Amino acid sequence: MKKATGQSISVGEKVGYSLGDVSANLVFQIMMVYQLKFYTDIFGLDGTIAGTVLLFAPLASAFIDPLVGIVTDRTHTRWGKYRPWLLWTAVPFSVFYFLAFHNPGIHDKTLVAVYATISYVLMLAFYGFNNTPYASLGGVMSGDPRERNSINTFRFVAAAVAQFVVQGLTLPLVSRFGGGNDERGWTCTIGLFAIFVCLFSLIAFFTTRERISPPQQQKMSISEDVRKTFGCAPWRCMFFLTLILYITLALWSSSMNYYFQDYLDAQALASMLSRFGFDVSPSEAYTVGFSVFNTLNAVVQFFGILFLSSFFANRYGKRTTFLVGLSLFTVLTAMFYMASPESPLLVFVLCALRSLVFAPTIPLLWAMVADSADYVEYTHHRRATGFCFSGIVFALKGGMGIGAAIAGLLLSAFGYQSASSGVQSQSAIQGIRLAASIIPAVLLAGSVIAIWQYPITKTFNEKMQAELEARRSLEKLKTTNNKELWQQT
């Protein structure tokens, strides 16, 4: 396909844009992997209470996201519609991130639960005001499918780096900063991350440009934006895909923390780690082992995104690549149930394979949402990029909350006790195993069905983008001619 005229994006701009997702993932990965564990073991909340907080807060804040989409689509500044929100939200987003992981001295558990809920809602609200415009920005930097794939590849390579930092270094940093006081260690670690959240949001703002605007004849209408977006079959597929996918990711990520601490045999894990050069005692096996596990996950995803995503998407199309990768991902997730407590090596092998097949799909989700926004413009001559992306962020946050809540409720139902309470019962261990394997795999089957129904194939997308580029060029030419006629008169 011929490249969209004038929409070739420099490497510097792609790198600058990608840092915005480093900012988001310094927050997002903490929520996915450590939030439930933080609430049960640092804030001391019961699993059911923690799960309720993790369900209520994302769902409450998620209803802000459609409003964010509506507002950003109607924002008009010299910087564009979406870019300025990265500037305006950088500081408050960072502040509320820090507060969500800091107890200001509250001891009553009811008040701790209230504080956790309020601080989490506020953090997620600013996450929406920062990340929804950021995601929308990626859809208006270029309309060329290859450039769009490239932009999202840069974005998610950077996200994989953030994932490596958060998943691989958080527990060692907590231990280092805390010196035996985990609460202080978490405060210092999140404070450090919050500084970079602010910095990288600002860099993303200063280094990017918006190049695609709504059709000039388009009239602002919230009801039309809602109706056309909800009526878009590709967008509906992406909504349900995102909702189910993030339910399972949050459920699995939260559960694996407990899987390492309470299911895997500490002696076997320490022995395996020693064979790879990590000289640790059984008492250190959880902290080091889970950090190495997460590092392996992030490193494999990094190289998978870098070398496989664009290659497979450009060769076979986004839909086919996503469908195959997600199907294999589902099977490998279920296989974690097979690992015995004495076989940690199998757990690491499954982690590497699971990350490898999932990696090519990671940048494609947001590129396919951008294609869905293009589909609305293609079929209805109307563009609502911000609203399209805000709906997907709504699904993401809702899914994340539901997944973490399911994990907390499962742990409580199976009898999990706080880590300070000692050894877990066999029932609790069984709940942890199911939450880390079979249950998320069953849910993932729903996301496979959703991507199967996605109608934008590689051939159709190339045809759609060519026609949209022709329309935009014609509108630009008409605008230029009208200006010349006006000047002559």
C-alpha cells in the first residue's frame, strides 16, 4: 500500500510518544501485579474487602472515561485536541499515584478501606484524563497502517521496558528502601516511580504532533458520537475483547504473586535459582524468584514486540496475528495448573512461551482501536477518536477491576489468610492454583471469540485507508482553494 502523503513519522517523535506509555505502565503494572497484594499485606485488608475496593474503584472511575472522550474530542488548542491533556494532567496524576500507595497514619481498618477506595478512585480518574487522550493521540499522528503499526511498536517496546522495571525491580527496591519496613519501602518506591510518571508525560507532550482532524463538515453531536461508535461492529469487538482480556490479565497477574509465595516450594525455587547464579536462601526465594519471573516475562515480551509484532501484522494482518497469538496464550495459561510445587522450572518455561505468543498482540490492540475509529469515519463520514478510545479505556479499567476483585474474592472464598498469618490451608492453595490457570484460561476463550468476529481484515484496511486518504486530500484541496478565492475577493 502506498504510504499516506506527509504522514511519515520520525524516530524521535515515535520515541517521545512511547515515553507516555512508560509513564502509564509505571502505574498500570503496579496495579496489575501488586495492588491486591499491597492491600492485603501492607494495608492489612481482608481479601474480600480488598477485592471490593479493587472492583468498585475502577468501575466508578471508568464512568469518567466516556466523559473524557467527549471532552477531548471537543478540545481546541494550538497543540491539538489530545496532546495538551498530557501537559495538564502530568502533575496531579503523579501526586494521586503516590497517595494511593501511602498510608498517612490511619490504623482503623474501616478507615483504611475508605482511604484506599478514595485514593484509588482519584488515581484512576487522572489515569483516564491522562491515558485516554494519550491513546487517542496515537490514532491521529498518522493514518498510514504501517506507520501506525510502527508507532504502536515503539510504544509497546517502551511499555515492555516499564514492565521490566516494575515487575522485576519493585520488590528489590521495596526491600532496599524499606530496610525491613515494607510500608516505608513501598512509599519510597512509588515516590520514585511517580517522579518519572510526571517527567515522561511531559516529554510525550513536547515531542509529538497531531496530523489527522475530523472531516471539516462534521458537526459536534454527542448523541451522534455515541450512536455511531456503539453501532460500529469493529469497535464492539474491541470493547468486549479488551474487557475480557483485562479481566483475565488482572486475575492472573494478581494470583501469580500468591502462587509464588504460597504454592511453589521455597526450597525447590531457591535450588533452581542457584543453578542460574542467584545465591538465595529459601526465605528469599519468593522475593527473588517472583522478580526474576516477572523480568523474564518482560524481557521476552520486549523482544517479541520488537521483532515479531510488526512483521506478523504487516505480513498476515492484525486480526490473524491477534487471533493465533491469543489462542496459544489461552492454552499456555491453563497449563500453569500442571506445574507441581517442586517444578518451578516448568513455571518459568511456561512463562517464557506464554509471553512470546502474547507479545505480538500487545501493540495491535490499540492500532485496531484506531482502525475502528477510521471505520466510523469511513462508513459515516464522522470521526470521534477520543470517544472510541475512551470506551476501550473504560473496558480496560472495568476489566482490571473485575479481574482483581475476582482474585480477591476467590482467595477469601478458599480461605486465604494474610501472609503474616502463616501457612495457607490446602483449600487456599487450590484456590490460588485455579486463579492462576484454569479460571483465566476459560475467560480468555471469550476474548478469542471476540477477535474472531472482528471484521477489518488486512485487505479491507488497505482499501479503507486509501479511500480515507483520498477524502482528506480532497478536503484539504477544497479548503486551500476556498482560502485563495476569499483572498482574491
